[in-house]
Amino acid sequence: MRPFKQEVEQFNRDNVVVARGVLDAHDLGPVIGDFEVFIDDKARELKDSGKITDPAEGLDFEHRVVALYAQNRAILAGMDIMQRRSKALFDFLHNAHLLDLVESFIGPEITCNPIQHARAKMPASVDGSSGFMNVPWHQDIGVTHEDSDQSLILTFWMPLVDATVQTGCMEVIPGCRRLGMFPHVSGKYGTEIDPDHMPDIPPVPAIAMKGDVVVMDKYTPHRGLPNQSDIARWSLDLRYQVTGHHTGRLAHPDFVVRSRSNPSSVKRDYDAWCQAWAQALDPANAGKHGPFHRTKARSM
Ligand SMILES: O=C(O)CCC(=O)C(=O)O
């Protein structure tokens, strides 16, 4: 198991680090292939129902979704991890190379936290809107429930294409754990750090090539830079935590992915995972666990 000693040292200093070359083509291939199938199926569906004219066949993973999104934004509907719920994604959440990295940071008792997303950030020329495409400045602690404040939950962000300043990588502010949580507001484009309370520390781009993983703690302010290229900036942002700690999102399913003390506690039941998400997202169950996170809508 690669020890990631230098990465852990840098993380302890900066509270954010880019771990290089964690994942290879065998790790990412099935996930990319799965999104290709999703996009292909969706393109056929939209073409058959007359909602697009050109299914953009023959374009690669980075370009096809852009050509389709430019015709109809519905191409991305249902693509996020908890909606797509594919076997490839479920398996990837247990990926050994990824979990070796996670273990180096939080130890061997690991739970997959349900706060996780797949994103295909469009070129700004196609959709430069703020929000899910271009997230505003926030700390991940700002989007969790107070009950998880003591939990060790880290963000593991990985691109499925090279994420550079040009393609719209994240921008991060290192060294903020000592400053705690900044006040957040529910802004027009989502939860964001109150602009009056942004730290006066220069941000740096978290450039990450395909195979790299950005590791961040929940106090690291980050935002998405605009995508100035002509490709989609595909990425996954996952969170892993110490088993037994509060997830900060009780309404959504978490599960053990690695345990050295109790290996049989690892959940490999794909159908059960799908059912748990279907139940959690059923509108009939909305609000059962109270508000998702602490930031209240700004009063008008
Ligand atoms: O993918 C992005 O650009 C932003 C991701 C993000 O905000 C997060 O992982 O918390």
C-alpha cells in the first residue's frame, strides 16, 4: 500500500493536497465507460422524442456531452451518482487504490459518506451559470448538519479528464482549519461563504490531472473556476469518513467500504445500495430527518 507520507504532511500543513497518480486507466475506465453508456442512451432517447436533432455520435467522452447539452440540457438529468446508481459507480466507491489513499488520511475504518456528486462542467461558452456548474466559495462544513462537526470527514475530488485552470479546476484556500467555519449564506447560486467574511488569503488553483485526487478537509474554502475550454470537465467529488462518526446527512445512505477490525461489515450489496437511495430520494420521505444542513435561506 502506497503510504502517501508526503501528501499527509502537506495536508496537515495546508489542509488540502493534490495526490498525484492515485488512479489509473483500470480504476477510472469502468466509471468513464458507464457515463458514456448513460450519455449514449440519453442521446437516443432525446433524438427519438425529437428533443435533439444530432446525437453527436463519434465524438469522444470529453466533447460529446457538450454537443448534446448545447442542444438540450436534459442530457444531464439523472446523471448524478445517487440518481444513476450504476454498478460501476458502486464498485468504484470501494476502489482499492482510492481507499488506500483514504486510509492514509483517516485510518482503516472507512465509511462512504453520502455527500457525493458527479459533474460534467460545461464550457462557459455553453453554460457559464453559477451553481452546480460553477460552485461559489464554500467550506464543506457549511453544507453539513452541526451534528457532524466533530466527525472526521474528508473530501476526495477527482477529475475524469485533466482539470486545469483552462478546463475549470477548483480554486482552494489553504491553511484555513485554524480559522474554523466562516459564516455561510444561502445565496442565489447555492450555499456560499458570506462575502464579507472571506479570508484574506490568496487562493490557488487545485490543478489535477486524470488519475490525481484532491484531498480537502471540511474547512478548506473552495469554488469552481469557469471552464474556458471546449470540453466538459467531468469529475467526481466523494467524501469518506471514519466509521461511526455522524455523516452530517442522516437522510441519505452511508455504508462501510473498508474495515480492518471487522471486514465482514463492508457492504457489497449493490441492490441494497440502490434501494436505500431510492427510498431516501422518494418525495414521500422528504424532510423526515430535518434540514440537510445548517445554512438557512437568506431572508428577503
Ligand atoms: O467540482 C467542483 O467544481 C466543485 C466541487 C465542490 O464544491 C465540492 O466537492 O465540494
